[in-house]
Amino acid sequence: MIIKSISLKNFKSFGNNKQTVSFNTTTGDLILLSGQNGAGKCLSPDTEVDIQIDDEKTKEKLLNFLKNRNLPF
């Protein structure tokens, strides 16, 4: 799966303004998130995530993977 961008709004300190981080998908660079404990690298169990997947085949594979892991969504 290639993540093209991530947008956040009304999450923690991001406020009501939509913030978008775009990634260069042509170079295949590795992205590392680092920070101190408690800095916000992880999501809490009650965080809702909205994912837009344009390719229907990839979308179906992801949904099947999540269903097989017995995760609520």
C-alpha cells in the first residue's frame, strides 16, 4: 500500500484547520516517525480513522484483512 497523503482535523492540537502531509510516492523513500514516549506517535483505541482508497481491489483486500483480524469498524 502506498500512502499518498495524511490529513488531520480536530485531532489533539491540530484544531479545526485541516493539516495535510503529502509524501513523494515516486522515490519509495522510507518514512520513520520518532519521538519521546507520550509524544503522540500512536492512536488510542477509540480513535476513528477514515481511509480513502481509490483502487477497489486494494480496498477490498484491506477490508478483508481487517475483518479477519476481528477488529471493530
